[in-house]
Amino acid sequence: MTLRRILILLVLSCSCFVCRAQMWSVSTNAAAWAYLGTINGEVSVAAHRNISINASAMYNPWTFSSEKGPFQDRQRSVALGFRYWPWHVYSGWWIAAKAQYQEYNRGGMYGEVTSEEGDALGGSLSFGYTLMLNKWLNLEFGAGVWGGSTQYKVYACPRCGKVLDSGNKWFVRPNELIISLVFVL
């Protein structure tokens, strides 16, 4: 009788351990790296079979030169959000929502002469698909849009101090293109 109880407890303990496997993930977005070398990372934890909570950060300190002059899309960005996975966390389709803050300075891009800097705060919605490559490695594809409010200043050129416009404005724009390599722990 006691041997049977010990075996049942052992099986239950092992099955609980298996259920708790793959609770964390760490990822980086290759598409962000390809876009002007934006350094980025995301950490995620499974909160439920279908829900994960994530925190991410992006940083781009670079200014580039071209024939038309300097251009940049510098930023410091942090976000906190969650993902809903219809099947199971870290596999298959997902939809996500997050709150995001970004400090930015962009200009000289696409033939622009002006530069804009500011602080943006808002919410983001994204969707995607995660392809399981093996037990520890996933490949993730997705896209997102975010909206919110920004307090900004527009300058006459990417490197000068003459202010052309400033204020607060609402925005909605594409937020991210995701092609991420995900390490699942």
C-alpha cells in the first residue's frame, strides 16, 4: 500500500515538473537589428497555459552619414505587455498588447530636411506566429501597430538647434516588424 502511494506521488511530482517546463523565453528581433542596428531584447514568462507576460527594450544611439547629410532614427524604448496564445505559450499563433514608452530623435530619412525628437507614450497591438524549431529554439514572425501621445519638437535639420514646431500630438503608426530568434528555457 505505501509503495503504491510512493509511486503515485512520484508520478504526480514528475508530471508537475513537466507541466512547469519552458516557463521563460529570451529573444532578439533580427528585423530591428537590420534596421539601422537597433539593439533589442525581450524577456517573457508564461503566466498560464495561454498567456505570457513580457518586457522588452530597444536602443539605437547611431547617426549615419550620406551624400544628402546625416540621418538617424535614434531611440530608447521600453515596453511591458502580455500575449495570448490560443494553443499553448511559445508555440503557434499569438496576439499581444503592451504599454510602451519611447524617447526618440529621427531625421534626415527619406530625403527629409527636418528632424523630430520627443517622448512618446502609448499602447501597442501586434499579432504573429511562432515556429518551434526544437525544444529550446523558436523562430517568431509578426507585425504590430501602436498609438498614443507624443510631446515633440521639430528642428530645421538633423544637427541644428532651430526649432520649427513643438507641442503634443496623437499618433497611430506601424510599430514593429518581428523576425525574432527565441530561446525557450
